[in-house]
Amino acid sequence: MNAVAKPAATEVAKPDTATKVDTSRYSGVEKAAIILMCLGEEAKGLWQLLDEEEIKEISQAMSGLGLVPAANVEALVIEFVQKMSGSGSIMGSYEQTQRMLSAFLPKEKVESLMEEIRGPAGRNIWDKLANVNESVLASYLKNEYPQTVAVVLAKVRAEHAAKVLAELPEDFAAECVARMLAMEPVQREILEKIEVTLRTEFMSNLARTSKRDSHELMAEIFNNFDRQTETRFIAALEDRNRDAADRIRALMFVFEDLNKLDAGGVQTLLRSVDKTDLALGLKGASDGLRQLFFSNMSERGGKLLKEEMAGMGPVRLKDVDAAQTRMVSLAKDLAARGEIVLSDGKSEDELIY
């Protein structure tokens, strides 16, 4: 056993430069996840020092790592602690993450965290329900007590509750409405019980059974390409499968789609956007989209923005693309929080004045 003893810490701190591994491919969160996996249950004390958001972020990174080569593990361990050598290849997976968390966190918290990783996006159970298709949610709720349904629908956004009610059987929906009208403030204990039931019975099953449409996934990926890469991939896909290319293009939300925002949406976006991104993004925008933004700004604000855009001079296309991508991403975040509405061009999204 002594023949394979680990080298001293001072020796490990100076790995052979000929085989040096570039660890920059991993984000900080991914590096932390790899180190914690190396430590295994011995990392219990470290996990307990993290808050819930940090645990969630590291757990998400851990579950998506896949295979991490032994050389990368060793380089990362040396980089972080400079005391130990690599411990061999490790495999990050959903199941491995769940087993590790279960060693030192309560079962309910582990289930909550893993549901966060696999389930729909949202900061809490009510945010998550807002991202569940109304037909799917109605199919589950129709088997619950009307009073329970009333509590659930009172907690989600009004527009989503309306869509769910429309999917429920008519008599059952009417009973739920009556319960909502007569509902007293819900005791915290009852609300917590409903939250636990939704999380353990509905959301966990949904995470296991739901399958994301592949065209939606590819549309999201294409949304994150720069303009040249997007054009290249769309053109290549059109040669192979024009129907798929058309469907992906229809599902994509691109910068020029901000033209579909109403005045309130534009003003909300203007309050949140980085001013440099705004100037760069509009520098490469169509005249119509520029006018939409300028018309929702004060005269002074519009003048200052035009002066900033003019003062930039020629700008690189990739910088404009990056700024526009960040603006689109911000718009999607605002839409997810219900602060603006992003139209997908369907007739039901059209506005009537």
C-alpha cells in the first residue's frame, strides 16, 4: 500500500506542466460541484454552511455534469485545496445528486430540491404551477376537493386560473368558483399541507413523465446562437427538413419580436435594461423597433439615447448580437414574472383597442 501512497501536498501543488489540464471549461459552480462530489459525505459540514439558493445552484450543476475525466478531477482538486490528488473519474447524475443530498438533508428538503431541478421553472410551488400547461393542471385538479382547487386557483395568477377553470368540468368549475367567492383566509398549516401534496404528488410525477417538445428545445438553443450561427444552422436544417426548420423558426423569440410588446411592456423593459445594451441593441434594430422604443421614452431620454448611439460610431456585429440577446433574455425573465406579456403572434394574443 505504501508504494501507491499519495504524494505530499507540496508536490501535488506543482503538477507536470506537460499534462496540465485547462480547468477554465468549468464554471465556478461546476467546480464546486465536482469538489463536493470528491469529498462525498465528508462534505456534510460544507453543505450545511450553504443557503438554500446555493445548494440549489450547486445541485443543478452536479446533476448535469456527466462524466468528468480523472485528469480534470485531479487538476480541480489541486486548484481548490492543493492538498490531495485526483480520486478517479466521477459521474454526476440526478440519482447520484439525490443520494448525496439525502445523507445530510431532511427527506422533504431533498425532494423539494430535486423537484426544483427536474420540474418546471419557478422560485416556489406557485410559480411552478404558473408554468404548467392549463390542461395538465386541470386534469390533476378535477380529482381534488373543490375547496382544495379553490385554494390553488386563488394562489396562481388570475389569467392562469381562468385557463384552468375553462378546462375543468362545468359543474365542478362552478362549485370551485363558489368556494373561491366564500373563501376565508387559509390557515398556514392547511396551505403548507396543500403545498407539500402538490410538490410530492403532482410536481414530482410531472417531472418524471413530462417530455419537452424537441422543436421547443431547439428553438431555445437557436435563440442563444449569434446571428451568423443561427442563419447557418437554419439554412442547413432547411436542406434536410424544411418543415422542422419552419417550426423552429416559428417557436423562436428573436429581438425584432419585441415589436409585439405593448406600450406598458416596452416601458417596463426600459426600466430594467442595461443602458449600454439598449444603445447597442437598437443600433442594429429596424427603424420600426427603434421608433417603438423612442416613442415610449421621454423626449430628453430619447435624445440622450440617440446621442449615445451616434457617439458609438461603427460597432461590431457580434457586440450588437450579444446586446440584443441579453435584451431578449431580460424580456423573457420579465414575462416569466408576469411583468410583461410576450406575444407569440397567435390570434388570441392580438390586442384590441
